Amino acid sequence: MMFVPFVAGMFFSRKREAIEILPKSVKTLWNKWELRSMVIFSLFLQSILMVLGKSRKRSRRNWVRVILWLAYLWADSIATASLGVLSSNQGESEGGFIDPNYVITVFWAPFLLLHLGGPDTITAYSLEDNELWLRHLLGLLVQVGGAIYVFLTAWTSTNALYIIAIPIFFSGIIKYGERTWVLRSASSEHFRDSMLPDPDSGPNYARFMEDYDSKKEEGFKVLSEKYPEPPVEEDHSNAVIENNGKIPEAPILSKANTFFKIFKKLPANLILSFHDIMKSRNFIQNSSFDEAFEVIEVELGFMYDVFYTKAVLVHSLIGCVLRLITFSCTIAVFVAFLMIEKHIYLRVDVTITYMLLVGAILLETYAVIALVCSERTILWLSKHGNLGYILYNVISLIPWPRKMRWSDAMGQYNLLSYCLKDKPAKCQIIQGMLCISELLEKYRYQNSKEVPPELKNLIFKELKQKCTNYSDLDPLKKLLTCRGKMVLEANEDSIGVIRRDDLDILKRSFEVEFDQSILLWHIATDLCYYSDHKRKNSFVEDGNCKASLLLSDYMLYLLVMCPFLLPNGIGEIRFKDTCAEACEFFKERKSITNGYQACAKLLEVNTEIPPLQVKGDRSKSVLFDACRLATSLKSLKDLYGNKKMWEFVGQVWVEMLSYAASHCGWSDHAQQLRRGGELLTHIWLLMAHFGLSEQFQISEGHARVKLTVQ
């Protein structure tokens, strides 16, 4: 226990040496307000974490992420440093008389433990924080030991302030312990262990063979016959919930909760059973696209809660009991502090103490409101008849964001806009001085758009159609390797009529590396769009055209801004080389001022000879290869019309999106949950519901063998 004050003393002795160079007035002010400012700042950081911790699940705004990141990094450091200051100050109060001003600052120590415990809405900023739970456990032991040491050095049985601090100590230890336990539970090793079933040795093979041998020796003709085990009875509680129409969210929440228990095996890298997949497919194929996506949203919300918040604990019985204890302790200490004599303490310290007490009460109140307004609570209420309905109506009166489960937005990035520099430059001098102009330039051309229902419907329809055509689960796995080729094969009867060269170009666009396919089809989609709408700002009527443009810009956004979500490749090099060639092309033709003129000039270039034969492969640019692809698509339009072409392009983009989703690791999907969510993650889980996943076993389930004697 003496380790904490020793280290703190060493640190703060160096600190005091460092401030010796400051003027006396500044040193006096620093010594007077150092601890006070740090304690107030610690409370401020806790407020930020509590409020913004949950909002990041449904917000893509960078300022939310930056502020939350800084608050998360500073919160523990400031609270720990404050305990260190208290520990270093204890020597100033040694002797028979203890300074009352020191006594009231010691009263702040248990509040710092509360702050180290963190709010319910955020325990980990990223998945890596869960893996550091042992470090938090050590921090728990050290910081609690340090707080107790500081407390005991100033202990006097005659001061009521020490007595009323004991409940806050218990609350702080509970909060810190909760955080450590949740981090441990969400770590990859322990999360996987929690999902493993109990060991099952199966039927007694040795005894079975002994019976077989004995019957055979007796002269009987022995046959072994398989018979299936009776199916496990399904939980019919969901049916009861769905028949209760009083709580409108109940059916969706119950379905999502059921499938969450099944598909949380995916993050643990475990295998789904045959029955799991069939149950999921039966639901998803009989659902509308909006119902399916809503269930997916709730499931991913539950997954976010497991890995980034205390939700798993606080929604349990023991969690509710602990929350009741901490809330009651805080209220009791506040009432007791109101009643004790405070004239011997400085008014500023009394004010700060009130701030800590009121802040703790408000944070606890916010946590309780978040608990009772959560979807898990509504799900629990839906199972308790009229009483649950009455409580649901009471909860509904609380103004709380319930419908927004994720950002419902998709990133957008357009290569032509980036090359044409059609956005005004801002703060170029500052960017150049800081050597971050290229980085900011890249971010300046990204934006977000809401995911329209029409796009969700298109994706759902295409996935459902594939699963209908391939009803067996084994062939479904083969669909995971397709990124446009299957669309070409499905339309072979009609597309086969086009010129052989155009058909070869289409086929090769699916056979190259995936990042190259994205760039080819992104540019070709833009060229086809601009050639169809020669006038700027013309309205696009075709739904497949809208969906294609959205998916085209979204896939390039993933390639440029989130390459870790895509299969390994040299997409960044190809993107830069393509941009370099495009910028050079536009620079030589100074009349180009917008995307329409740029596309018109690009399509005028004769691409009869493949670019690779002329340029070689030193540059990875695909600009004019994309022009050749656009020409091939236009030949398809000339034969079958504009609608058929955009239908084909839309199907290709959906298949590319599906390929990217299925080849992205779970940890990368999970990281996006804390950034407002990603459409790619929703598609990944939707595909798993359809059975489009590598993580399931093809088996008819359990069986038993019995002996038949003849």
C-alpha cells in the first residue's frame, strides 16, 4: 500500500521542482487550485462520457468521436493524478493537528473512485480496451489502496465527514469493480468461453458395443438402426409477446433478442448449427425488408452494448441491486452532508463538494433513466402483461431517443469530384504548415447520405432471390465468392447478344483484384450516368440508377477511407494512380469545369487498343479501362434499353457489397459499431440470417442408434 504514495511523492516532487521557475504569485495560485481544478475537470469528463457515450452508436460526426476519445483518455489520468496530489499533500498535515482544509479534500477521494469506475454508457472506447482488463484490475487494487491510504492518514473519529464518506467508498469500489468485470467479460477469450456449451460425451459407445457383442455371441442377428432424437422444444414466449399488441416494439425486440442469442456466436468465431440457420432463414424469407433491417438494427445494438457498455451487468438482477446500492449511498451522503457543520471549511471547498455530490446524483439519475428507457427493459415489460403495459406507458412519457438505433447513413466518395477539386479549399496555408494538406484533402471530399428504403429493398430482394435459387446450404457458401460474375451468368441469355469484345471486358472486370473491380465499376457507373443526363442537375427517375450511384460512391468510400473493411489489396495505390492520370487528363483540357464535361471528354477517347498494351503495368491507373467498361455497358443499353442496363449495374453493385461484407472480419465490423454503424455490417448480419456465412455446419442434427434383435 505504501507503493502508491511513494510513486506519487516521487512524481510530484519532480513536478514541484519544475514549477520553481514560475513567479511566486503563479506558484501560489497553482498550489491553491491544482487539486480543485483537477477534481472539477474529472467530474466534467464523466459528464461528457455519460452523455456522449451512447450517442456515438448513432452518430457519424467526427467531433463526437474526437471529444469522446479525448474525454476517455483524460478521465482515468485526471482521476489518478488527483489521488496522487492528495497522497502528496498528506505530509503537510502531519502532527497532532489536521488542517480542516485538507480534511475536506480527503473527502473527495471516494468520488475519484466513482469517476474511475466510469459511466454505464461507455466502458471501452475500442475493442482493444476490453483486452486490457487485467490492467484495469491492477488499477482497481492500486487506486483503491491509494484512496484508503489517503483516507487513513487523516482519520479522526471525531470528524463526521469521515463517517459519511464510507458509503461513497463502497459506491466507488462497486463502480470500479463493475467496469473491470465488464471489460473482462467482453474480452475475446472470456466472451468465447462464455459461449461454449457444456461438455457432451455423447452416447456411451463402449457400452453399446458390449451389448452388441453379447447379443451376437448369443446367436442373434443384430442390426443397428438410426432414429432421430425428438426435436428440442422451442421457446414459445416470443409467440406470447407477439400476440400482445399493446407494446408496439415488442414483436421486433423479441425476434431480435432470440436471434441475438444465436448470432452472438459469430463474434466468438463459433459455428452455427443447422437448426440455427434454418430458423433464421424461415423468419427472414417471410419478412419484409423493413422488418428484417429493423431486427438487424436491434441485434447490432445489443452487440454494441455487450462490447462497449455495462448493459449486460446493469440489466441483470445483481446489476439492479448494485445500482440501487450506489444510488442510495449517494443520496444518503448528500443528505448527511447537508446536516453536518461546515463553517470550519473554506466556502470554495464546500461548493466543490456540493458539485461532486450533485454531479454524482445527476449521473446516477441519468444512468437509471437510460436503464429504464432501454430496449431490454421494454422487452422485459412486454413479458409481464398489464403491469408491464402500464409501466411502459409511464416510461413513454420520458423524452428519450428510442427510434434512432444507428446513424442510418452511408459514406460517399466520388473520384471525379476529387480530381476536379469541385469543393473550395479551406485554410490551405495552415494545412501546408502542418503538413496535413493531403490528409485533410482526402477527408474534405467525403460525405454521408441517408440509406434510402429503396436501396434496402433492392439489397434484400437480391439476397432473397439468391437464397431462393439455391435452397441448399452448401451451394449458398459458393455465393460468398461471387462479386459480379453470378449476375453476369444470370443475365447470360440477354447479355450474350452483345459483341464478344464487350462481353470479355465485362467478364474481366470481375476477374481482376477486388479493389480494381471497385474502381473500374465506380468510374464506369459515373460515365454511364453522366452520358445519360447531359444537363447538369437533371433528375434521375430510375430507382436502380439511384441505388447504383449510392453503392458506387459507398464502395469507393470504403476503399479510400476504410480499406481495412475490404479484402487485402493495393487499392490506395490504384486510387492515387488513377487520380493522377485523371488530373493530368483534365489539366490538358482546360475547358473541363464539371463532371458532365469530364465524362464527355473521357468517352470521346478511342480505347480500341487496351491501355495495358500502350502503358504497361508501371502505373496502376484504371481510368481508361473503366472507359472501355462504360462503352460495353452502353452497348448493353443500346440493345435492351436504359432500364435493363441500370438493373444489371445495380445487381453487380449489390453482389460486390455482399462480397465485401462477407470477407470483412468481425472485429472490423465491431469497430464500426462505435462510429455510428456501417451499412456493410448490417449487410453482413443480414447475409448470416440468410445462411450466407462460412460459420455454420451442414448437419441434420443429433441422432441415436438402437439395436434391433432378430
